[in-house]
Amino acid sequence: MAATERLTGWRFLLLQAALALANVIALSNVPGYTVLVPYAAGSLQGVNPSFGTWGTTDHMMGIVLGLPFARWLSGRYGERRVYVAAFIFYAFFSLACAWSQTIWFFVPMRFLLGLAGGVILPLGQALALSEIDEKRRSFGVAWWAVLSMAPFTLGVFMGGFWAEYVDWRMLFYSNIILGLPIAGVVAALLYGRPFKRRVTRFDTVGFVLISVTLVGVQTILNQGNDFDWFGSPVLTFVLVVVLIAFPAFVIWELGERHPVLDIRLFRHRNYAVATFCSLLGFLVIQGTLSVFIGQLQTLLGYTSSLAGVVYLIMAILAAPLVSIVHLLVKQMDLRYFASLNFIGFAVTLAWLGQYDKLASFDAITTPMLFFGFFLGTFFAPPAAIAVQGLAGQQLIRAAEELAMLRTAFGAYGITWQAVVQFRRTPVHQLDMADHFGGRSYPSLDVMGQLSSKLQDLGMSESVARAQMARLMRQQAMLLGLDDAFYFGAGVFVLLAIVVWFAKPAPPKKPEPKPTLVELEAEELMEQP
């Protein structure tokens, strides 16, 4: 078989399986680690769980900053070579994460792991789609869309399984055990495949400025709760740097011929509206899922594997829906589709926010099933709105930038939702103390009655008060978590209105067969 021909038979199936597994590995390292945070924080010198969360957010920032490198490096050296090299680096940084003993070494290694993952993800999709003939590429897009649900469902479950039954570091060892054979299979099957060399100028200045901006904002959100926000000289300095870097980035990119982030795309109204909705929506989704998985373990007492099962429930409706939603959006006004999806998310989040006591497994899994339904239909409608009126290279750039910014806002969402819960918890705790301690209603002194009953059971007065404080703190944290859900519901209500500012789709014409560029763009924009 000539090196220029597409693979067929068992070689084709083996390549697709290897690339699919690689995609699942790279994506699942985000939520797969999130469920491990309590274990990792305890193992890495016993730091607070909020410190352990840095391993998730900084990893996602690495993915964001790896995406521009994927486009530039593949043009110079070819997709196959860059993909294989990226997986080798991915295995190396996974080993460094597994051997980490301190949070200060672990977090930079997680960032570099994300950087390699940001190169792997788009190149894996491009290699897979390029081997599929034109008649079946729609099926290829559907298949890769199903794989995009893996991090939210299978990834959390597998992470919880490793933590409970083996060791949390096994997540990173599995990257090596599976990643190196994948790199070998891809290298062998595509050996000798020619590529068209594209030498383009890399926007180094723009990349540095956007890196400083994105990582700086993430650092402030990561460390604000633990280091008193701008009472910290370090965080104040980071804020000043961000305030200088961001306007400098905008000015530079407007005059750059090959920008790392083409902000001129925001001149298109539909792209601006759809991107706004997609970014804020994913901020809420990623933040809510990440905060909730931690609270299921630390607040509600779930084991890591049982918490993973809660998230695995979402796949029941999410997986089949995401495989066909790219076809459904072609049959109706995209604004209706997106608006209904946003309203569905608002209702589901408000439903989750109704729990004011420790909810049972059955009570939680029901709304999570619906969460999966709306998650499966979230990505495609805003993505399709965003690219209306765009074509050619502008289309693929729009797809890349939407995926890049959405991932960044997902990282912001993780810390933002944690901040909402953290800031609301003392408010609820004080309110309960006033209410049940008789300060709001002198005739209602439930705390005094409860203290007397606990002392009658043999507790000392100080132990009884400590027990009441613990229960009150637990309930306050649960109410703070509910507020995070309500915040998300409010955001989606707003987005259900904002999406109508987009222009309606032009009259339909006979649809031509989608090109490879269009399919790659579609899959990039549907990728979490």
C-alpha cells in the first residue's frame, strides 16, 4: 500500500481505536484528577483541598496554551511527527506528576502535562478525520462527539476507582502505560506519510501576552480565598501585570497579520454572541461539575467511586444525544435550540439547589440524568451560530479560538464556583446562629434546647457546643453549594435571552457535501 493512500481494514480500525483512546486519556485527565483532589491534597504534604484544585485549573490552562502550538508545529513538521512527540512528552510529564511529593512541584508538572495535551487533542482529531472517506465523515464527527463526553462521565468514574481501590497516582501511571503504545501504533501505521509543509510566523509576543493574562487571572482566582485576595502583595502585583498585559495584547493583535488569537472575529455579531454564551455557559458547567464532585466526598460523605457513578449516570442521555445533535441543529432555528438548552440547564441547576439536607444517591442522580441530557446538547448550537457566515481559513480559526477560550473559562469556572460557595457559607452560618440561637426570635432558642439534650446524653457543655458548631458549619456549606447552583441557574436564564441577539440563519439552500475543514471545525467547537 502506498504511503499516500488512506488506511483500510484492520489498520484503519486500529488507528481509529488508538486515536480515540488517546482522546479519552487527554480529556479525562481534567475531571479524572478533580475527583482525586482530596487524596492528592493529603498526599502532597497535607495541603488544603483548595490547593489541590490548582492541579485541575493549571492543567486546563496548559491545554489552552498548547492549542496554538499544535497548529504551528504541525505546519512545520507534520501532524504525525508532532502528535507522536507530544505523546512522549505527555508520558514524561505524567511520570513527573506521579512522582511529585510537594504541591509546588506537582502543579507546574500538571501545567506542562496540559500543554502536551493541548497539542494532542486537535491533532488526534485531524489525523482521524483525514483517514475517513468523504461519505462517512459525518459518522466520524458523531463518533468524536461521543468521545467528548468521556471526561465528564467515564473520566470521573475511572479517577474515583483508581483513588479508592488502587492509588490516586495510578491515574498518571495509566497515561504512560496506555500513551506510549498509542504513540508507537500511530507512528507505525502512518510512517512515511507525506505532509504539505506550511511555514508561518508564530505570534510570540501575542502568545506571551495572552499567556500572562490568562494565567494571571487564573492565579488570582486560585489563591484569592487562601491568601486574602488583594490583601496579598503577590496577588496585587499579579493584578497590575494583568491590567497591563491585556490591553497591550488587544492592541498588538489588532495589528498582527498572523495573530495567536484573532480578535477581529468578534466583529461578526453572531460569533460574538455565540462565544459569549458558550464561554459563560461552560464556566458554569465545568465549575459546577468540578465543585460538586469534591463536595460529594468532603461534605456529603460519598466515596470517590460512588461519586464517579453519580457522574457516569449522565452518559445515559448525553452520549447518544451528542452523536446526533449536529444533525438536529440543521433542522431548526439555532436560537430556539440554544435558548431551550439554556432554560433546561437553569431548571436543572435550580433543582439541584433545592436540597437543604444531605441528599440520598437516588435524589441526586435524577437531576444529574437531566444534566447529562442538556450537556449533550450544549456545545453544538452555539458553535453553529458562531460560524454562520464564515468560511475557509476563517472558519477553522473561529473553531480553534472558540475551543481555546471555552477551555480557559471552564478553568475559571472551577475556582469561581468554589469562591461562591466559600463566600456564602459564613453568611448562612451567621444567619442560622441568629435564627436558632434566639437572637432573631427570642422565643425560639433551639440551640439551647439541643445543647441540653446533648449534655443529658453525657456530653460536656464544650463538646456539645463543638458538635452543634460542626453540624451548623456542614449545613452552611451545603446552603453555600446551593447558592453556587442558583448562580449558575441565573446565568443560564440570562444566556437564554442573550442568544436572541444573534442574527437568524439565512434561507436554507441545498447543502453541499461538508469539506474536511468544515468537519474539523465542527468537531473542534463541540470539544469540551
